[in-house]
Amino acid sequence: MSGLLVLRPGALTTVQDLGRPGYAHLGVPRSGALDAGAHALANRLLGNPPDAAALETTLDGVRLRALTPVTVAVTGAPCAVRISGRPAAWGAPVRLPAGAELDVGRAEPGVRSYVAVRGGFRVPPVLGSRSTDLLSGLGPAVLTSGTLLPVGTPGPDPIHGADALRVPGPPTELVLPLSLGPRADWFTASSLRALLTSTYRVSAASNRIGLRTEAGPPLARDRAGELPSEGMVLGAVQVPPDGLPVLFLADHPVTGGYPVVGVVPEGPPLNAAAQARPGTRVRFVGA
């Protein structure tokens, strides 16, 4: 038997790769790693292809046992890494002998860490992706104790001293560039000004589907009525009836009936949103 055995799954640990884009017309969300930069770095450190599947942990890490010798790397939110109780490197390839236990600790600071293995986790793909989608239920199940994670064939030698320090740390303030539209005209001019000049906070109700905000000024509607459901994209900022913006993340629904005031483009700001803890200040700025 080969691979890694889950001993402690943590609060929420899922398998994630680059997701399954291109199926929105079938009602299938994109999914994939929330912090795409951290996921990419973990694979680069190990010589994996960019689409290799890794683990995405939430807040309190994960503990795994190597059933055969493997090489792993931990990136994303900084955390303590231990191998059979001994400290090991974060952001670098680490060798695990057969029987060794990898303990990925609590994220300090940030939210999500990424655990990659040389060869990638070879769980069965669904629609071309090994990502767990919490909204649709597609992909592998959320990890539980006793889950066996098979490992693929190793690729090139691991890369030592890769660009770990180039990846920004978890944000103390989340600044999101916002391109207004397509439904900005559903809100008053004063609300739009307030959106781009005020400070919100990350709500504890945030998850892989969306980053919810609180404590900022609610957006007031300029028109009444309901909007027929329309397509939603990654980074869309939707405004529900309470007026507080919601930033759609990787597991967002493909359609929605609340107006989208603007869109945050893909890139580092969306990666930073994956690491923003509840209470983090949020500002929307004109893109």
C-alpha cells in the first residue's frame, strides 16, 4: 500500500488543483485552490506540473503518515511543520521516510496552508479535475481520519531555494481592485462612492464560496424589484438584500439573482482573500 494516510483531518482539508473551468453552462462551478499562488509554489518546489493536486487546509492544519517514502512541501499560510515530532522546513521540499508522520500546524497568521507531494495526489478526477467542490459536491470528499491519499509518479527533481519569499504573506488589510458593473446602476451614486471610500471587515461567515463582509456601509438600491438569475464569475461582488458586499471565490454558484456591483480581477488580490481572517479590514478601490 502506497501514499499518505490521514491521521488528523483538521477543521476542513480538501484536495485542490486548478479546478474545472469551462463547465458553468452545465451548472458546474470552477472550484480549485483559493490561494492559487501558494498552490503553484508548492508544486514548483517539488517539480510537479502546475495542475498537480495538493491539499488545502483551513486554520488548524492536518496530520498525515507516509506509507512509502515521499517528498512534500508546505506553503500558503505560515505554520509549524513537524516530521515525527521534529521541526521541519516550511516553504521547502522535505523528505518523509516510510512510516514518518507529517504534522502541519495551525496557520499563524492567515487561513489556508497547502500541502503538496512530489507526484501529486492521484485521487480520481471528475470532469478533468481532482478538486473538491463544497457547493456542488463534485470531486473527492472532504478529508476524514483514515482517508488514504494515493500519490502519483514523481517528476523532475525538487527545486531547492525556489521563490518562497516572493509570495506575499497573509494580509493585515485586504485591498481589492474593483471594476464597477455590470449592475452598478442598480445602486445610488452615494452608495457607490461609499463602497470605494469606506472600510469593511471580513465576516466569520466567509468560506470557499464567498468572502462576506460586515461593519461597512450597506449599499442602497437605486431601483426596486428583483433581478432574473444571471451568470456569475470568479471575483464577482454580489450585493444581497442586507446591502453588504460578498466576494465570490472558487466554489461560487454559476448563477445568481442579486445584482453584481463589480468584479475583482483574478490575481494576487483574490489569492490574498483566501488568507484573510475574520475581522481583517477590507477596502474596495477603483480598478
